[in-house]
Amino acid sequence: CTAAIEVTVESTSSACGVPSGIQATDVTSGSATVIWDAQPCAYRFHVRYSVFGSGNWINTPTEVGSNTKRLTNLIAGTEYEIQVRANCSSGTPEFTDWSTSEYFTTNAACTAPTGGTATNLRKTRATIMWDAMSGAYSYEVRYRETGDTSWKRRPAVAPATSKILTNLIAGSQYEYQVRSICDVSGKPKSEWSA
């Protein structure tokens, strides 16, 4: 006779769900960070994004196990659509469906400061002042003796709208310009002021 043996086989599938809790944070004029709820069983995620309404998706994977992705080289003042999906396997890809769309708009590009004045003039120092500009993360001042071909540069962190220049040469005439730095990366910049 034969005996019946009951065997229970556990599934090795690491099925996971469609990502949720998606949002864009730390949005600047040229970048944004996409975050979503963590999934312990997901091996990796893929984020895709496009200019809203264009249908031209850019698909980019995350680091293994990460539930965040920094998007860069975005267009200032533009609305974007984002979706996320999970890859549930470290071997043969097992993708979930794409999530529902979320939307964000990058900050407008910052503009060159206006209203520049030089005050508190002393023999070897002066204070440069300008108007605060919407969207500026920080500022940069450059100055030189009139007729010189090279500039000296000094940073100024917003919300400061002034910079003290020191070690100037007494009796010399100087020219200066200011520009806005649009975000923390320091890359997007306005033109220099007139």
C-alpha cells in the first residue's frame, strides 16, 4: 500500500504593493526630492516624471531599498507629473503597476538683484546693499577697482541683502555687481546686476 504525504510549499514570491504616500519635497527652481511610503518587501523602486501634459516620461531607478529620489535638471517654473512603481524581486523583475500621479511645480528662476547702493564708506571698506529678490537662496557680490580686468567675489547668504567689503584701497574708485543664487545647489544663477 502507499501512504499519502501532505507537503506544504511556502511561496518564495516577494510580492509588494503599488507605492503610496508619494509627494515632492525640497522643491527648487531646478530640482525636487520625491518620497513615498517605505515597503520592506520591495527590492527597488522606479520613479518616472514628465512635464505635465507632455507624455514624455523619464524613468529612473532608486538605490536598493531607498524610498526617495532626487530629481535634477528640471525646468524652472514648470509643473511636473510623477509616478512610482516597485520592483518586488532582486532577480527577475517583478514590477507593480505605476502609482497614481502626483504633481509639483518647480520654483520660478530667480532674477538679478535691483536697488544696489554703496553705504558706510570708509577709507578701506564699504557696505554694498540691494533689494531682496523672490526665489533667491543666496547672493554673490563681485567688485573691482575701476579699470581692472579681474573681479573679486564674496558670498552673501539670504536673507542678508548686504555685504561689507574690506581691504579696499583708500582713494580708489570701485565698481560692483550682485547676482542671485537660485537654490542650495549653487548652480542656477541669475545674471549679474547692471
